[in-house]
Amino acid sequence: MGSQSDWPTMQRAAEMLDKLGVAYDARIVSAHRTPDRLVDFAKGAAAEGFKVVIAGAGGAAHLPGMVASMTHLPVLGVPVQSKALSGQDSLLSIVQMPAGIPVGTLAIGEAGAANAGLLAASILATSDDALAERLQAFRAAQTASVAERPS
Ligand code: RP5
């Protein structure tokens, strides 16, 4: 994520990965304030053993696109809800990648972060049968938890 201030949002992704038993590392990497850290992380991510990157940032949210430009790993972008423009700035900064460097962009805020965790797990589950089973169990439990009528 781009800042400590993104963590309350990005924790939703971490919680989902915890729930599904997916190992991860949560780091602060700012495209603006720590550009050298960004380059080191993005260029080294595949060699470090990462399989998917979830990049959350807000405002002029360059982080996901910049990471994607320096790795072949799939990058999922989470637009963090900004104070000034409610995350519409973040969304448009992340989603409108020119052809050639994709960022899979999720919804603004906590729903997007939770879904980024789920989507990362889905990607990893294509080569991990046990994870695929845990994902299916998660879906089944979610379906079972929805009441037919409001209480
Ligand atoms: C972005 O600027 C971060 O991703 C964060 O969403 C936003 C504001 O950062 P702080 O000023 O709260 O550190 O780079």
C-alpha cells in the first residue's frame, strides 16, 4: 500500500487472505515518497517468490500501475477512498491503464480490498487444489449465511 493511512482499508484484503490460509506480506511502498523502494520491490517481487501483488493507493494513485510496469506478476489495484474526492480520483488513476500494462482494478475502499484478497486467492487456486477447496467452502458458507427474510 502507498501509506500507513491505507492500512485500515487494506486490512480487509489481509483478513480475507488470513481466512483462506494464503500467506502474504503487507508492505508500505509509496510511488511518490519512496520511489527507490517501489523500484526495488516491483523488480524483485517475482524473484522474492510473490505470485500476485495487491496494490492499494489513494488520490493520485500511481502505485499499482508503476508496480505493474516493472513485474510480469498479476497486479490487483485497490482504489483507497480519498478524503477530497471519495476515491473517484484513486479509481480513475488506477483503472485507466493504457494497453500493454494491465492492472486488475477493484471497487473503491474496503469492498475492493476484500475482493482483491478473494481474487488473489482465486488466481493462486488455479494451481493449488487445497486452496480451491477452501475458496469453495468460503463461498458455500457465505451463501448459507444469507437469510431468506430480514430479521
Ligand atoms: C497515497 O496518498 C496513499 O496511497 C494514500 O492513500 C494517500 C494519502 O497518503 P497520506 O498522506 O495519508 O500518507 O500515496
